[in-house]
Amino acid sequence: MEILGWLCTLCFGLCYWPQLWHSYKTKSVGDISPAAWLIQLIGYTLGLFYGTYLHEWPLISGYAHGFICTIIFLIMYRRYRRNVPIKRRAR
């Protein structure tokens, strides 16, 4: 059963890299909600406490990886938010 935990951790960890890479390469974070990423950051923080409390390494490593990816993305968002094109309303 622990293998399943590690596979879940791997999948959830890998899901962030395409978005991080795309934002880094394009230097743009358009159509991305920073509020959603802040909520994720809160969830990962609470999950880290929970995994630590249970002493479950698949949980701890998964939440730590998600926490780090979220921090990296929020830093990129702050840096690249000026590159977001202004949307014009359709007439």
C-alpha cells in the first residue's frame, strides 16, 4: 500500500512542472489565478503538519514538493505579472 502512496506523490509532484516550465519559458503568467495558488500553499502547509504528525514519508515528501513548487510559482507570478497582456472587451 505504501507503493501506492509513493505513486500518488510522484503524480501530484510531476503535475506542476509543465506549468512552471511554461511560465518560465514565456515569462508570462496570464490566465492564472494567484488566489488558487495561495489556497494551495495553505493546503500544503497544513498537509505538511499532518504528514509530520503521522510520520508518513509519502505524505511529507508530496506536500513538501507541492509547497516548494507553489512558492516557486508565486515568485514567478510576482516577477512576471507585468507581462500579462491586457484583455479588451468584445464589442
